[in-house]
Amino acid sequence: MELFSFYNVENLFLPDPKPKHKLDPTISGLKNWDEKRYENKLFKIAHVFQLMKEEEDVLPFMIGLSEVSGRKVLEDLVKMDPFNSEYGIVHYNSMDERKVDVALLYDKNKVEVVDSETITFFFEIIKKNTNYDTTRDVLYSKIRYKGEIINVFIAHLPSKREKDINKPKRTFILNEIRGRILNIVNEDKEHVILCGDFNENPDDENLVKILYDDGHEKILENPFQQLFSTRNYSTFHYKSGLLYDQIILSKSFFHNNNVLSFQNAQVFNSEKISSRNRKFEGRPFRTYAGTRYLGGYSDHFPVFVKFKV
């Protein structure tokens, strides 16, 4: 059995240097983000995967992450138990205005990275001193596992805010990724995994459209559609449960004669990483609520898919 996981870790930044003046803005944008809080955050994220290993008897062989700031935080994370420096890192700095990126961690004993690149998006805007708007890159990695090639895309799409001003950007990015996936599936006949925080639910138009080619033939399967229909959520906004975190697979993973064949999908919503506040029972135990430090894990639960080997 193998697991592939995705986790939005909620603002994993290096500690802020001490401000010279109390009104100085911080690099992280977080209040009092110091060494102690940073180390607690690292421990918490590593602990999530330790819990996953205890429940599933195996660590994910690949992990997509979002909301990480820079490579150093990932280097610090993979040194910790249960990774113990056995995991490699694929990461590039993006031009995101908040300085958060996506990344891939992979078990170096099982996975070889053949190639990787970022897919960067610029959007024209009319704004003082600039004529483009940037967002987080989509990370593409071509990996080899037991002789088979798997193409992995990791995304953290622009958020829903201000009456969903970013929807056209999400549509544009997903159309671009869909084109690349069509080439891989139809021409190269290789496996594809598309994961991320899509800032849309599995039944939203963009995420339904990406599953089909131009002739309306299904090329991808989204096992998180079924989870969403049974009220499994990875994050929450006010009273609404959301399943923005998803792992979408090429249909090749659903054939039993493959090296990896799909078994099931899950939101990893262990009580141990859930809110301690009875009012928010069943929700993720977050690091911050606004500017208030809670000391939790993340405002998202991780998700994973399980493969039979």
C-alpha cells in the first residue's frame, strides 16, 4: 500500500526578526511569529504525518504542501521525525505577493525525480507602478516509481474573496493545466496526479470541466466528489464546510493491472488535530484565528489517497 497526501499547512514561515519599531510590518504578516512558535509549528506538522503513519502503517511516499514560505522551512521539516532526512524536496520560490509557495516532499528510497518546473501565471491589471498581477505557481514534477512515470501537479489557486473576484484566474489556470494533462494522457499515456487547495469544491464548474476532454470523454477521476457529497470537509468558512483540498487522478490508476491502483480517498480529520474548542468541534485546530495565536496545526485537514501496490 502507498499513500499520496496533500496538506495546506497554513502559513509556514521562518521566524520574524525582532522589529526595530513595534509598528514595523513583519515578513510573515503574523503576530509575534518567533522561534518558539515556529518550532512548535514544525513539530505539529511533522506530528500530523506521524499520526497518519500510526493509523495507516505507512508514511505517504509523496506529499504535496501549500502555504510554505521558502525552502529552509522544508529543510527544517524533513529533518524531523518521522521524515528523518529520508525525504527529498521539490520547491521553487514563486512571485506570490504573500511569499507562499507549493512544494513536493518525496520518499527518496522509493521515488526518483526525473524533471520538475514551475508553471507561472501573470495577470494584467491596472495598478499603480505595475501592470501585472502574480499568483502562486503550479508545481510540476515528473517522477519515477517502480519503473513507471507519474506526472504530479500541485496547485494552490487564488482564493475566493471580494465576491469571488479571482474566479476568472482560477478558470484560466485550470484550463492551462487541463491542456497539459490532455497531452500527457493522450500522447504520452502516462499517469497524472493533480492535487492542491483549489479554493473550489469538487462540484464547482471548473473542477467538473477538468475531468473531461474536448469530446466529453472522461480523462480524470476525482474521488473527492463522493467524499464531498457525504459531507466530508477539509476546511471551514464561518458555518460552511468546504472540501477545497483534493487529489484528482488519471483513469490509469483505476486499472487493477497497474503498479499502483486506487483504493480510496480520505480527509485525515483525526481528533488529535481537531479544534479543542467545543464550539468548533470537528474542525481543524488552527495556528491562528485572525491575529490571535491558538498554537494549533493548520486551518485545513490533510487529505490523502490510498493505492494498492
